[in-house]
Amino acid sequence: MKRGWVVGLGLGAAVATSALEADAFCGFYLSGADTKLFNNATMVVLMRDGIRTVLSMQNNYEGPPQDFALVVPVPVVLQESNVKTLPREVFTHIDQLAAPRLVEYWERDPCYEPETSWWPDFRERKEASQANDSAASRSSDLGVTVEAKFEVGEYQILILSAQNSSGLDTYLRENKYKIPEGAEPVLRPYVESGMKFFVAKVDVEKVKFEKRDGKDMAMLSPLRFHYDSEAFSLPVRLGLLNSGGKQDLIVHILAPNKRYEVANYPNVTIPTNLDVDESARDKFGSFYAALFDRTVEQNPRAVVTEYAWDASTCDPCPGPAMQPGEFMTLGADVLEERAGTQAERSSQRVGFTLTRLHARYGKDSLGEDLVFKEAPPITGGREVGSGAGGPLERGSTTTAGFNNFQGRYAIRHPWTGAISCSEPKRGVWGGPPEGKKSPGTRPALDLAFVARDGSLEGFLKQDVPELGIAGLGPGLHDPQTLKEKYPGTKSGCQCRTPDNGPASGFGQPLWGALLALALLRRRQRRR
């Protein structure tokens, strides 16, 4: 089997939203033959502190198992100690943790009253915040220099510099790689700014190829490299060279107690805390794709914030929060190294904020690379209301201390049983009733393979005025809506039932009430 080139042009990555559309990528693949190559799912995680950036990316290459390539501009000449491969599992975990999520809640018996006043209200919980040194070969005619070369895993790494973009373009073509038309003018600003080019030559004999829908897909080892630069940006324009339509770009940023957004495009947060129909359970990906598309339609060229939260916590959690070892894997080790701190300065104490940014664009809608800037903390998308039974917080709110924002959507099961008391308390939500299993928190994953045919009007239970959507009302969390649509049945029984817990997932156990009753009887006997 031939050796191939993987050369990635761009610092970023993306998740495509349709198998029929162009797959997002911040660079382009080069082939040795007249063959179209696709990067159908790339993911990037950026870790940033001060001027140090650690970039980790995972690519899936689709095409024949021979002569393929990808080119990545970097601001400095990387050495072997700057580059390493990572386990794929860490990318799967971070994508799951930050993805938009679907939850299910059940309404508590409206006539339930706690037996004691001393039992704590779990809803009043504390909110989470918290090269080788010598130059290699030179082509004097083309002005391209091999600054460093080394091997990492299945990759043979070259770091190239170029005096002009036409020389780099010619150099790659003369090395038998088919470059997309129009590459040279897009390469030009990177060459003129002094950027280097990270080239990862892949030994395809060391790469596992899998068949998916009759196509060869290479599962490449994730790469991580780090560098120091005052600029914090993501060159994404190069990915448009292979584009045949819309592309999606998803970027995860980890930074000590900091959230990031873009400085050179509009920013918007995804509408959150929306009640949805039960049909969303099996079509959550399609629903979310439709919601995202409508958001971008109402906010042209905007980059959408989908998540900003302390990476070591989550609520509700689609899986475990990030662990200290994962922070080190993604770059906390080299952040500490630059800061001159002790190795035992753990990421737990640093408090990394995980930001997820999502953009969707075409050839004519993205004229500049993404530039990132620090942004104030925000909250939103939690089961937090204005008071007992009040409406949930809507959208995002700027705060002074911590990030607690997520895209969260709820299927709610109103109380339909007997209501016997004169003053029922509607709209108190929690876990499933006894004997019923909770479906858990469901993240919206694999959006690259979701058909974009969902109807928001068919899913939503409430109005979303910021998107011009008329749903079925204010949402099932609203007590008045519950009274009107789910009045319950009448019964003469004045029974009290155990609480199924508030929406945080904490229950109010029956044994608490029994203990209180026992204490009361003991006091009576003493009298």
C-alpha cells in the first residue's frame, strides 16, 4: 500500500450537518490523482492561557487509501516536543459534555405537602461556577524551505516556510498533489503574514480504514500541538476551497475561568429552556438542526454560543464531567510548563471553562478567519425560575462571577391524576414517579449525519418570539397553562403522596417524613 500525505490547511475543525452537503474543514485535502476527497467529521479543541494555545484536532478522511493530504498554517516553527497524538475518547467525551441536551421531567402531585418544615429545599442549591533545528531541503526557485521534520505516531511531520504563495502552490503541485482551483490567493495572506505550514505525512499502512456506506474512511489518530502567539484566531477560509455548499464549524475552547466569543462576527446564544413534544425524543437531532438553522437565519453570519460552563461540573449531565487527566491530555501540562508552576498545580484548582461555538457558512458568507476574544460570564438554560412556580429564565444573562449556560430542551409530563386539595401547587418538576425509569439526559450528537428536515412548529410547545415562532403557548412549565390544559381528575381523597423530587434530580425521600413523624410521637409520649 502506498504512503499518503495528510496535510491540513487551517487551525480549526468542524462537524458537517448533512452527508449531502460539503463537509466543514478549515483546510483542504490534496490528492495525488483526480479524485475528490472529503473530511466528513473534524473536531477541534483549543486550550488557551495567556499567549499559549494548545490545539487538538481529530479528523476522519473519506476516500481511497492512497496519496491524500491536508496543510495547517501555524505561527511558529514547531519542534517534535510540541507535537503528540491523543486518544480519540477524549474528543468523544468533550463533544458529549458540551452538546445541546434533551431532558424529561414529571410534575409532582399538586396536592403534595412536606410533612416537616426542616427538610431542605434542594432547589436552593449553590450554582456551579466555577524539527529538528537544522534546515532541511530548500527549493531556491520556489522559495519553500523545510524548517523541521520528525515522526509522531503514524505521521511524518514537515514544517514548511514559503517566501510567496505562488511558490508554495507550485511546490505542492510539483509534488504530484491536485490542489483545488483558487488556492493561491487564499494562501497568500498566510504566507505574507509569515505563517509556517504544518504538514503531516501519513503512512497509510499504519492507518485503520473502515467501510461506511460503501466508502473507505480512515480513522486518523488525533494530533495535538502548541505554540505561543499574541493572536488567538482560527483560519477557516481555506476550508471553503473544497466547498460545494453550506458547512458547519464547531469549536470547543478550554480556558482558566474564561469564556470566549468571536471578535469579528456577530455573536448570539442559542434559544434555550424550550419545552418540546414527546416526538422530539427520537428526532432530537433533526429538531436541534432546525432550531440552529432558524437562529442563523434570524442572525445572519452570527457565531452561535451553545455552551459555557465549568468543565468539571454539569447539570443535567449527559455523562461524567471532565476529569483532571483529560485536562492534562488536552494541554494543561504545557500551560503549566509555560507559567513555570509546579506539576502538582492541578486543573481542578484552575477551573477551566468549556465554551462551545457553532457557525454555519458558505463560500460567500465568510470573508475573514475567526478571531477570538474574552467574553463576560453568562448563565441560562437551567431549571431556574423567577420564584416558586414562576417562569424559567429565558435566553442568556450576563453575570459577574461564573458561566452556567447550555442549550437545554425539555419534555414535560404534566400531572394527570386526582387533584383533591383546594390550593394545588402546579409546576413543580422532578424525576419520574416510582416504578418508572428515567430516560436520562440525551445529547445531540452525530449532527453530521442528521437530515435537516425537522419542523420546529411540530416540536415546540411554546412561543419563541426571538425566532418569530408561534408555538402552543408559554410552555408547560407555566402553572396557568397546566391548570388550563391539564386540570386533573376530581377525587374525595385527601391523600398525600411522596415527592418525586425537584428538577435537579434530588428526591425528597419518604423516610424523611416518617422520621419526622416518629420524632413528633416521641415528644407526645414525653408529655
